[in-house]
Amino acid sequence: MKTLRIMIVLVIICSLFLVACGGKKKKSGPTAPAQPWQPAWWGLQDSSEFVYTYGFADKSSERTAYASAEAMARAEAAVYVENHVQTMTKDFISEVGTLNPELTQLVEVVTRFTANATFSGAMITERDCRPWPDMGYRAWVRVSIPKDTINREFMNRVRNEEALYNRFRASQAFEELDRAVNR
């Protein structure tokens, strides 16, 4: 009987010891870094002669990743000079019932950005592509655009807008003159 008690006490102590020393199991597998990796040149604006725009893309093949990243960088450049934004918002709220009403709410927002710009001398100056976990490839691209090209494009747009405005004012003046003559 005494040995049975000693055996029971030893089994309890051993089981407590095993449970206490077991601890929590850590999850295995890769963990996401606190800051995702980026090339050292990413996001820099370190030249007085160029404006840099950037694009990155995750695709299943290296070639499409580069093409998509380049398209994003060039789109960013076009938006830098000019963009048109159209937005539409629909807000719908409905309440059904008297004692315990049910509230239904729906908000829908649609936004479209369009840009149109022509640059001469824009070129890809940096690019990098790496295999990326669970996504295939991630590509980064930097496009360099000479500042004088951007300034020239901007001034052409201002001149075109000014010419349109002057034509509009001239047509208004002619209409006013026609009205005065017809009286």
C-alpha cells in the first residue's frame, strides 16, 4: 500500500514536471519580416536633373513582373504631370421593421484615374526581380525622367489650356457682338 502511494505521487510529480517543461510549441515555417525587403535605390529622389518614379509588381513569371512594374512606374510618371479623377459614391440605407428594426446599409465608391503624358528621354535606370514566397516573382523598376522634359510637357499643357480659354473668350465676345448687332 505504501509503495502504491509512493508510485502515485511519483507519477503525479513526473506528469507535472513533463507538463511544466513542455511549454508552448512555436509555429514552424517562415515568418514575414517586419519590413519587407526592397532594393536600396527604392524611393530615392537623389538627383537634381531627374524625377524618379517607381513601380513594383507580383506576378507568376519574371517577364510579366518586369512588364507590369514598368507600366506602373510609367503610369506614376504620367499622373505626376496630369491626372483626371472621376469618382462616384452611392450611399443606401434601409430600415425594415418596427419592434426590432433591421438596418441595411450599403456604400459603394468607384474611382477612376486617367492620365495622358508624353515624355522624351524617360528610361529605366534600375530594376530588380526576385522569387517571392507564395507569389512567384516580385519586380521593382525605377524610371528616370529628365526634369526639363516634365517642365516642357507641363508648359505645353498650360499653353494649350490658355489657347482654349482664349478661344472660348473670343467666341463669347463674338456672340455678344452678334447679339448687340441684332438688337
